[in-house]
Amino acid sequence: MKVLVAYYSRTQTTEKVAKLIKEGFHADIEQIKPVKGYGGPVGYARGGFESAREKTPKLEKTLNNPSDYDLTIIGTPVWAFTMASPILTYLRENKDKFNNVAFFTTAGSSGMESTLENMEKETKAPLKTFFLTKVDMEDYESKTQEFIEELKNIALGKEKEITILD
């Protein structure tokens, strides 16, 4: 099974999880990069404002086409009880290119469920979802490994003719 992990991470928390998922699937990885960053307190505030209002910032060109992959696993931090605005842009730009999707989020303490619901509204029903709070990040490796194994089992059941590389 050919897998792409696409993610946005402002503080590298979501990036840590994305890289672990990449390793677990031997996947390609795509960091979603907005043209204008979200560093510092002003960037943080702008990001929350954009996300709450469903603004779609301009992104740098991506390298991978999701239609070339059997599964795209998309990760985002939670901003204002929804996905980070760069991920909203990515989902809207690629809406018709996803074959199968799975989602993961990282959050301080809340907003994961609404974020995952909003991601599904922009794309399609995910094979699996996963979220980590700040407290969960203390043991993110084992929790992420459980997600990887469960998603592999779902993907194998869905597409038995495709081999997942181990």
C-alpha cells in the first residue's frame, strides 16, 4: 500500500507524530507549509483567527500528489476548535485527489472531535482517526504505534490485494 503522511505543525508536536507514522508505514511525508508563517504570539493569534473564520492561506507548492497514494494520513494541530488553516487549504485544494484518508490531531486539551468532524466534511469519511492531547504526548510513541497497527489492519481488510510494506 502506498501511503502519504501530510501534516502541518507550528510547534513540532504534530510533526513528531507525523514522523512516527511515516516510519510505521514506510510512507512518503509532506510537510504543509504556508507562504506566511505563524511564528511568535502574533502568528499564533493570526492562526487562531484564520482557523475560526475558515480562511485559507496560500501554501508553498507541495511535492506529492495525493491521488498517487492508496492512503493519505493527514495531521493537524487544533486551532480554535478546528484544523489549522494551512490544513484547510490543503484539504480544499486536494479534495478530489484522496483515495482513502485517515486523520490525526494534536491539541492542548480540547477540540479534537470537532476538528476531526470538520476534516471529514472537507474530504470524506476517514478509515481511522486519532488524537493526542498535551498529556497524551508524554506517551505519544506507544499511542501512535497503536494507531498505526489499527490503521494497518483496517487498510488490509479494505484492500487485501495491496501489500503494506513492513
